[in-house]
Amino acid sequence: MNKTVCCCIVVLSFWFGCAASAQNSPPGQAVLPYSPSLDLTSMDKSVDPCVDLYHYSCGGWQKKNPIPPDQTSWSVYGKLHEDNLNFLRGMLEQAAQPNPQRSAVTQKTGDFYGACMDEATAEKRGLSPIQPELDAIAQVRSVKDLTPLAAHLQFTYRQYSYTSSILFDAGSVQDPDNSEQVIANVDQGGLGMPDRDYYTKDDAKSKETRERYLQHVQKVFELTGDNPDAAKKNAETVMRMETALAKASQTRVERRDPHKLVHKMKIADLAQLAPSFDWPAYYRELQYPQFGVLNVTAPEFIKQVNAMLSSEPLENWKTYFRFHVVDTSAPYLSSKFVEENFEFYRKYLRGAKEMQPRWKRCVQYTDHSLA
């Protein structure tokens, strides 16, 4: 590479890749001042820029900023996020203090954060916060009952969770053919691990991950009250069902092609594609407005859901839904559920060494849920 061109790229990398971060600040205080955007100490001049431009530009910053034990990655943006959490923490702790002059919005926000921080109450309540959902699953008497159940659970978990992908994913998206309108969308989902490849690859690490996930699912059932033998059997059922869903899912490579994600149809067409699921009732349950066309991102996945609704015993579906309700809720329940969720999803899968302190989790939950 031409040395002049290389040096120009290095200068640009300072501006866009190594903008210095804010200093840590006490909760509730402003996060200024920032150090200059062009920070020469972020460089590692021992590296040849034409061999490893990234480490030449940012190696110094990396050496001074190791990944914190409660994080899975780290960057200048991560540090800014941490400073913002500290700032929000101060605001939320103030909002949580009883004060007759608090506005309705401030009280709602403060009460939400305060309830999250009340770990003693969370310990006492155990599974009771999700008992209505578990009861609804237990009361399912036919495959037809799974339609309103899926709608209810997706709506419920969209309110406070980062995912509502139980059985499949659904919602609204920008029309792929008209950026000025939004349309209904149905997509693949329903998995407990991040991607189909976790279920389908045959390398040693993938096999180890599946075994570790199976142990996690069994542990969740045991924490819910199943004896070890029943929990093991139920975990195997969930794993088998999710594997079937994964094999019918599009790969990440396929989903990079936008043309493979557009399959517009009417609800009647969707009902013909997957007649075992009552789509009109599903959209009525979720109170969707009237619409003529929706997009089905992954038709083969929806066909697989339909086939499994016909072939899987009803008890297996109840087992599947029961696991996903508890597993999705686990970060917000008592400590034994929180810890098991952390051990698999953040420690094993993503590499975090420590759980984030409760205040940090509660700030993020509040920010997400009340946004």
C-alpha cells in the first residue's frame, strides 16, 4: 500500500474509530468534560500501520481499556453507554423517592425503577408474577387454543422484554416496496438459542453448546418445580421441537438477500399456507387494524410451524410454551432464575465474567420498558 494513502487512512481512523470517551462520573452528574477527539495515546506505534492498521490506530486505547467483567464487549460507545446509565441512575433514584410534587409521569417512572430494585420482594414472589401465563398454558385443551395463547404471550412479553418471538416472530415493518407505509409482518423465530446454526452445525463447539443448552433447559424446568426425570424429558422435547424449527429457518446468508425476504400475501393466503393456526383470530386477539396485505418473511418456516401443530402432541406444545415463558421471564424473577439465565446466556454464550449490578439492569429495563 502507498505510504501516503496509508497515513491518510490512519488519520481518518483517529476521527471515526478512536474518538476518546467520557470519564466515569458519579450517578446523576454530567459526564463532561470529554478528552479531545484526536487522542494520540490511543495509537500503538509499535505496530506497522500497513500491516495492522486497526491496532496501530486503536491498540493503545485497547491496552488502557480492558473489557469490564460484566460486559461482553467494550468500545468508546460502551463507555458512553456506561456514563449514560450512571446519569439515568441518578434521575431514577430521585424519581423513586416519595414526593407529593412528583408529576404522574415521574411517579410512574420512579415506581417502576423502585419495584425493580426491590430484590427482597422479587425473592418472596418467586414464580407468582408469571403464574397467570403458566395457568393459561395449563388450561389449553386443543390446538385451536394455541392461537389466542400465542397472541397473548407475544403481546405480554413485548411490553417488557427484548423479544416476543414465542413460536414465531410477528409485528409491523416498513413495506419493502414502499418506504412511506408500514405493513404487518410474520417471520421465523421461536428458538431459545440465538440462531439456527446453533442447532444445525456439526463442529465440536456447536455440539458442546447444544449440550450446555439442554442442561440449561432442564435446569429451568427443575427451578419451575419439575422433578429431575421429568425436567430431563421436557428439555429433550423442547430441544427436538426447536431443532425442527431451526432446520426450517432461513440462514443468515439467505437473509442478506432482500429479495428472499419479501413474500406478500393476504390473510386468506396465509391461512392457506398454514391452516392449523387461526390467523384471523390471531390478529383480532392482538387488535390489529384492518389491513389487506402482509409480508411473510420466511414461508418455509411458517409451513413447518403448521406441520408441527398437526403432528406434535398437545402436551409437547404446552411444555414448549411453558419453557419459553419461564426462560423469557427469568431475568426479572427471583435470584435462582436470574443466575441461571446469566450463566447460560451471558456467561457461557457471550463471555461475561460477572453479572451486571442490579441497579444497572434496572436502569436498562426502565429505559427500555418506558421508552
